Amino acid sequence: MDFKLSDTDGKSTSSYIATLSKSGHVLQVRRKGSISEKGDVEQSMDLKQVVAVADTWMARWSDERLTLVAKEIKDTSIYLTYIPVREQVSIPQMKVVWRFDHRTGALKSFDASNYYSHYNKTFPVHPKLTADQASAKLGPKVTPSGKPKLEIHNSKLVYAFPVTGIGGVSHVYVNARTGAGEGINYNL
């Protein structure tokens, strides 16, 4: 359900629309319309300030602590991506994304829909194979270029190996329980 603030006459008093789940979780917040440089807030924010604001909100938003895993500045926006890390296993499909206008400090959007679409799922976090056993399953054309990281990939526990050897391939995913190949990641 979408909500927006309005006065007693029904006139909108805020440019934000919030989408809530049936159980009352905030799935998304987005700003309707454009943000001018003379918007509601007239204070530019750098990356460090935006991270401090988002970290404060994230600490109150959920009982589960989420970890900041990506920061990107693109045009006039700063994007921050948070994910849960359970028992040192990253769960990227449960990402929460913030978008701020760095010129004004205004929130452009907040999206936790991926987080809540996987909210009640349990993910395996204990590997049956060691990283060395899993690396033996890599093909002969790739060479590990760093330490593998345990993460959830397509709902499976995998070792994400950074690799070299095949142009454009940055990671190879090996199932941490069975040793089966679970895909690759291209840098295009």
C-alpha cells in the first residue's frame, strides 16, 4: 500500500510516497517529482555525511544489523547498498538501497523490497567443503586471484572466487556444500 502525507483538505504536504507491506514494513520510499537545487534542504552532502545519515537510520530500521557493501556516486546521486551478513556469510539478494541527492542532502529513494522478499527464508551458512577443496573444482582456464568469500548466490551457499584467466570473468561461484559450479560473474 502506498501512503503520502496530506492536509485535512487532501492536499499533498510532502513529496514522498512510502510503500508499506501488509504487515507494516517500509518497503520503499521515493520522492515524487524532481529535486531542485533550491529544494527542501539546502545543504550539499559528501559521501561521508550521507553514510553517517544512512547508518543512523539503518540502526533504527531493523533489529538485524546490515553491512554497507557498496557506495557509488553517479551524476547528482549517491547510492548506498546494505546487506545482511549472517555468520560471516553475505546475503546480497537481501539488499537495501539508499539514494541521496548530494547537492541538497535530500533522500531520493529507499528500497528494501529485496530485503523483505527474502525476509522469511533461511539460508545455509555452514559449508561442507573447505575453500581449498572448492578451489580444486575450478576449471583449468581460471586462476584464483584472491581469497574466496562465502556468500549466498541464487539461494545457495557458495565460495565466490575472484579469478583471472578468462577475459571479462571476475568471479567463479562454487557450491560450498557440493562442489558444483554455480555460475560466473562478468565485468562488462
